[in-house]
Amino acid sequence: MNSSAQKTFTALEEFELINSATDYALKRADNGWISGYFYQCELTSVFQPIFSIDLGKTIAHAAYVRSKSNEEIALWPWQVFAMASKDDQLIELDRLCRAIHALNYYFNHISRSDNLFVEVHPRLLESVKDDHGRAFENFLDLIGVKTSRVVIEIPAIVNRNWKLLQHVIGNYRSRGYRIAANYSGSSSDWMAELGSLYPDVVRIATSDLMRHETISGLADTVHSFGASLLVRDIETVEQLTAAKRTEADYLQGNLLGKPASVIKTSELTAASRPDN
């Protein structure tokens, strides 16, 4: 398990050493931002802040891929992943995206405690039978980052296959990663039967939060397993108010901070904090 990595790589020379040690086609811009290539698409990262209500500031960032083709045409992430029709192509693309996110985050963020949230494509979880996270762990070792600073987001679609969900969580957790799962039920005891494999973070969209009257018990269930509740997709003041009433631990959404190709440590405004 990646447990002893401590050195932080920031210099251009060190990036070149890392680039030469991987199979990825990476490029470093003058401002330090890193991109990679998948066929004719240039891929890079944007990061959206995740706020802790208790601390009143950012404690993590969620990474998302952005792309363009032929130097000018922007593509949606699903269009890029649609190009990876074969399993080996998908594995290459997904690992490339996570490598780019890790390099951009840990090269350009001064915090040594904030966590990086990264998505995993659902097809990848089905294609890779065992050792989920091993290749990414090797890459994190290369750049001197502990797996414990990475939160793996499990796609909601995987919730339909409990055997796969348990297998994936067990694999990633055995390597030191933290796990975030997406709420996709209608009751507060959703996922409770996972027991010791309960995720570290449960993410719920504000649309689900406001649709289910029984959702108020979700925070109690999540907290009883020692996990944290993250309310995402906060776009309006009404949604923020609903999130504050739910005893959530973390907040994420465009109202609080949009995805951007810059990483900032920000404080929650007074209006965004829960009412006392």
C-alpha cells in the first residue's frame, strides 16, 4: 500500500522525469498546467471546490476532464469516452485522465491536506476484474502522493450490482483510498447492509434531497457508520438552504464555486453556513 510517499514534485525537470517514466503523452504549459492526449483530443483538468461546513472552508476538490479536438473544438467528456469503444482503450483513457488530474492538483495546490475526488468510469470497474486502483497507486507513488489523499467516486450505476460494488470498495480500500458513493435510493437505510464496506463519503444531489421527504434520516444513518454526507449540485439559494437543514458535512455546487482550471482554498460565506 502507498503509505510512505512524502516528496512533492513541482519543478519542470521533475515533470520531465515523470513523463519519461509513463506511457502517457503529457504536455506542460508555461503556467504549469498539464494536459494529455487521447487520439486527436487534448485533455486537461478543471477542479470544483468541496467545502466543509464545520471548518468553513475548502477541504477537497472534485476533478473533471475537459477536452478539445483540432485545437479549437470543445468536446463533452461523454463524447471523448465514446471514442473508447474497446475495453483496453477505455482503461488507457480513464487512467490518463486520473494521471492528469493528479499532476495538476498536486503540482498546483499548496495544501498538503486537501483531498482529490476523482471519478471512475463504470465500464472500467467491470473491465478490470481485480486490483482496482493498483495502476493509479503506482502513479501516485511516482509523484510522491499517498493514496489516502484520494477519494474514489463510485458511479451511481454500480449501486445496481451489489456484488460488484462490494468488490470494488474492498479493492480500493485495501490500497488506502477513501471511497465516495452516490446515493440512489429513497430511504435513509440505503447501503446500510454494506456494513464494514460502507463508503467514507455519501454524495447526494440536491434534486434527490428535495424530492424525498424521508431523506432527513439519511444523515443520521451516514454518521452512524462513521461516514460523511456531501450534498452536491447546489445551484440555487433554495437548494443551499435545504442542504444546510440536512446536517450535511460537505457542500459542492456552482453556487459555491464553479469548476475551473485553477485551484483555490476558499472560505464559506456567512450565508452558506448552517443556521445556529
